[in-house]
Amino acid sequence: MKSIRGLKRLGFGLAAVAAAGIAALAAVPLFVPADVVRNSVQSELRTVTGLDLTLRGDVVVSLFPIGSVRFSDVTLSSDRANQPALVAERLRAHLRFLPLLLGRIEVADVALIHPRILIDIDTSGNSNWSALLETLTRALQPGADAERMPFSEVRVTGGTILINDEKRGVTETMEAVELSLAWPAISKSFGATGQFMWRGEKVDASVNLSDFFSALSGARSGVKLRLASSLLKLGFDGHFSYRPTLKVEGNLSADSMSLRSALRWTGQTPPPGGGLGHFTLKSQTNIVGTTVALSNVNVELDGNSAEGVLTVTSDDRAVLQGTLAAESFDATPYISTIRLLGTNERDWSSAPLDLGGLSGTEFDLRLSAARVQVGSVKVGRTAAAATLRNGALGLVIGEAQAFGGIVKGSVSLARNRPGADLKAQMQFNDVDLDACLTALFGIRRLEGHGNLQLALNGAGADVLSLTRTIDGSASLTAREGALSGINVEQLLRRLERRPLSGGNEFRSGRTPFNNLVVKAKITDGTATIEDMKLEGASVRLALGGSASIPQRDLDLKGTASLLDATARDNTAFDLPFVVRGHWDDPTMMPDVESLIRRSGAAAPLLDAVRSGRARDAVRSAIEQLTTRGGTPAPAKPAEPTATAPSASAVPQQ
């Protein structure tokens, strides 16, 4: 019972104290005039910010139940700037409770309603908010009068922040700003959390400084930063200082579902092509001035993982440099949008070349990988470098194990007014020619290993127009291979016995060879064959003529020789021929006149045509040509004037 009575007495005592406090607070307005409160708050705001405070609207003072002062149409300005640093619809200041009971006016925190905040940085690096920073530095320095510590919390609701950096030529706007900034008097730290809209995306942000005074004075301070949006997430944990120059060190992390979209959002122009999807990065970061060095980099992009070092410099323009190593690398996403051929897969593409991204950030990246995938082509150990400088995209292959051999060379693609400039210097050493030529040109007619060298340059608005301007040279040497799709030896032996025979054998079989040499000069998209020789155990081919790169067709003439070791010149039978048609499926046609001359039955026909003999001789020759199994085939009446036989009179390949 005694304990119960004691609790009741304690409860009555606390209630009495609370009632007395409320009564005292309610009586404050009687002893503290509203004008005094308003002037005190206005004076403290000037003292804390170091800025001139201008009030154009009403002032409302409320001391019960919570002390507060509300100003309307507020402007904060600096004599160092032409425009106000801050314009707000309302400014609300809450007063500290205990000092208010003692009759003193002290601001606890400030809320800005719909403010428009201008951060203006001139060419020398000075800001229109320098006065505020200097005031906070003096108030927070060791030994400062704690009783004169200014309010330590500011909230921003529905604000707009405009940043104008004349030194770097940057202008940015953040809207729908909701921020809370705090630098408690009992702590050395500073914290800011909130969100804002930037370039149409909502960004959640937080920053924490472990030593606010050191950070304000430019000395070393710990910092934690987090930025998160639907396109990009950034995190940093480390230290920074800015006197005598900016220095930052710590751990950096970044994550994006689409790096291409994130680059566009941040104002960068991504390189042309595909890829640049899911992206993550973790590294140790060291920033000195305008140079950002990333070490122990672990980066993932489009499913590719690599480790190495990266450096970003931003003096005149941003330049990314680095060296990365990967176990495997799939380049397919980056060439997925490049279309060399049209929809019919037989003609070059006429779609315009879009190289707008070549004017974006410059880079110089070196990559080594144990395995590389490029479309359907698998490449072994590779060392390559990719560069983007002054609008020119370059790829240098130091060495790549591809097509069973070694590939080296360089390719450059530069933007020009009509489209693009192309330059290529490539060497394919001891490669599988069937796999190599199929991957490069869609040609499936050559087997064996050999060397291929290409030196090309051209310009055009699309792939088709670019092929019309190609200049350069090409050479091919091969050994112990074969021409597929035709058996030249079998064809020559049959034509040697029966010159006018033919059939489907023209388009089947293969022709083995010991050596093959091709040399061509390319001018305005036309490749002129300067030398082309094929030598085998039983046949020899020599060709000349031209090939049209835009039309992808051949117009060649040559001689096929059937070899005979017993003959004096090692030649038993020669046959002139032509090769015409699309280069992935050309047609070989023996010379008609040569075959007719070798045919005893057809020779009178050729002589009659040339000498104009009687019609009976012509008819007799035709009957002999068309006789099958001893039975003459029906023949049309001869025309009054004989004409020379065309290529269609001979079976074609």
C-alpha cells in the first residue's frame, strides 16, 4: 500500500511539473513579443548563412504549442553574385524549447518550402555559397563558442536546384528535391539524405562526412556516398580532401542494367553498334585533380568478366584508358547491329551507316583473352586494342589464334560527311581457307591452308556505296588444298575424248592442288587479277580478268591444262574457259570454239559458218551433232543465213 501511495505522489508531481511547463510555454507570448522573435530569427539566419536575407511576404510567429516562425517570399543573396542564391515560397524556423522557456530565441532547424536554389561557380572556382561555407567553418572549428553554434538541420521540400559551373561549362537542373541536411552540434559528422528528379529519372541520394569541419576546410575527411536510380547505381566509401588539389581515395562500385541507357542519361554518346547492356564495376579508386585511376578493377559487361586497371582523364574531354584481361570474351553483342549483307543475303546492305557515337567519349583499351567468340567464329588466345580518337574507331589485333592459324592487322572506321571512311590492313597466316573465306566473304569454294593479305580503303554512306570506292590490294597463297564444286581433271579427260559432251559433272567433285597463287589490284571496287595460278599433280589452271566487289560477281578467263608426264611440255590437253556469275556460286564454261574445233563432227559446221558453204554441209554437221544412239534427232530447217553458235549451244557448268 505504501508503494502504491508513493507512485501516486510521483505521478501527481510529474503532472504538476508538466502542467507548469505548459503554462510557462503558453505564457511566453506574453513576455516575448512577436516582433522580437521575428527579428531574432531573421538576424540569426543572416549570421548563420552569411547571406543577405530579404523578406517580401508575411511573417507568422507561433510560440504555442511549438515555437516556430514562418516567412513568406524569402530571398537569400550574396554580394558576390548577380542572381539570388535562394528564393523560397516559405521558410519555416523551429525554435529550441528550453531556451524559449528562458526567454532566449534560438533556431533549432529550418525548413524551406518550394525553394529555387542556384549554385553558381565562376571560372576561378568560387561559389555564390562561399559565404555560407566560411560561416560554417568558423562555427565548427575547434575552440569555437558552443553556445553560438548555429542551427544544425535544414530540410528542403519540393525544391529546385540549378547548377551553373562556368569553369567546366556545365549546367544542370534537379527538380522535385526532397532533402534533409544535418550537422549536429554534438558530433563532427554531416549527413544528407533525400531524393530528386534529374533528367527525367528519380534519384535517391545520401552522403555522410565523418569530419564536417575538415571537409569544409579542405582537409582529409571520410566520406560515404550513395546514388541510386532505375538506370544507374553508384557507391563510394573512402576519404577526400581538396586543398591544395582534389584528392579522393576509396572503394567504388557501380551497377546498371543498361550501360548504353545510363551513358545517354548522363549526357554521354555511346559508341555505335550493339551491346553495352548489364554492367557492374568494383575497384579501388584514386582521384587526383582531373585524373581518376581505378586499380584492382573487376568489371562485368554483357556477360563478359575482366580484371585490370582503368584511368579516366577529363582535361579538355573525357578519355578512358586501360588494360583488361579476361578468360573468355564474347564480342557478338557489339557487332550484332552491323549488317554487311542485305535481306537476300546475296547483295551488300544499303542501310545508312550510323556513326554518331564516334563523337562521344574517347577511349584506348587493351584486352587479352584466352577465348574469343565473334558471331559463329571461335577464336583462341587474343591480344587486341580498341581506340576511339577524334571520331575514328580503330581495332588493332596484335595476335589472334583464329581459323587454325594466326591473324594480325588493323581496321579503322572514321566518320565523314557522307558516311564513313574505312581502312584495313589484315594478315591471315596459315589459316583454314574454307573457314576464313566463308566468315569474311561467304565464299565456300576453297579448301586447304594458306596465307591471305588484304589492304583496303574506301568511303561511303552505306556498305554498298562503300564497296564501290574500295581501293587496295589482295593476295592469296595456298598449299595442299582443293577447289570444291568441280573436278577439273575429270572434266578435261572427258572433253579430251568427247569435246561436246557435258552433264551435271560440271558442278560436282573437287580439284586437288599443290599450290595456289592469287594477286589482285583493287580500284574503285573492281579487283583486277594480276596473277592467278593453280598447280596440281594432274591439272594446271591460269586465270585473269576481274571481279566486281559491289556486284559480287566474277568475269574471268583462263586455260585449264591436263598434265601428261610423258609429253615434252608436260601438257596433254589445253582448254580455254571462262568463269562468270556470283562469286559464291560461279559458273565455269569451256570455250565453245575450242571444243567445236576438237570435235570431228562439229568442225564442218564451224568451217561452214565461217566460209558460207552450202546449206547441206551445215545440215549434215547438225545431224551428226544431234545424233543420239545412232538415231538422228529432229532438226529445225536451217535459216537462210547461218549464225555463229552461242555459249548456250554447249552444256554449261
